[in-house]
Amino acid sequence: MPLRRKATDVRATTTIPPLPSSSITFTK
């Protein structure tokens, strides 16, 4: 069960950085 939670954490962390980065580049 701990593996499933870690998989979601990794995906959320990988999806969070690209989102703000794209927003900053688009606004610039």
C-alpha cells in the first residue's frame, strides 16, 4: 500500500513543476 501512495506523490511532484514553469513562460 505504501508503494501506491509514493507513486501518486511522484506523479504530483512531476506535474507541479511543469505547470508553474509553463505559466511563467507564457505570461512573459
